[in-house]
Amino acid sequence: MNDNRIPFKKFHLRNERLRGQYDEAYYSKQHAKGKLTARERIDFLMDEAVFEK
């Protein structure tokens, strides 16, 4: 495994743990406003298909 990918793997593991702290009402409220949650925006930015160094 490439050493540069290890921090991303740790980030994604931590992100999954933190994702469970919010309930569905929080997500529904943000989506009703036409917004993504902060975590969803981070996921979008860190998407390997989109992200370039």
C-alpha cells in the first residue's frame, strides 16, 4: 500500500465512526435546505475519482 494512502484510510475509518453521531433528522434538515452535510462535502472533495494532488 502506498504510504500516502494510509492517512486517508485512517480518515475514512474515523469519519465512519463520527457519522453515527448524527441522527436522520439532521440529514433530512440539511437536505431539505438543498445542502450537503459537512461530512458529505468532505467525502465529495476526497473522492479519489475527483481528487488530484
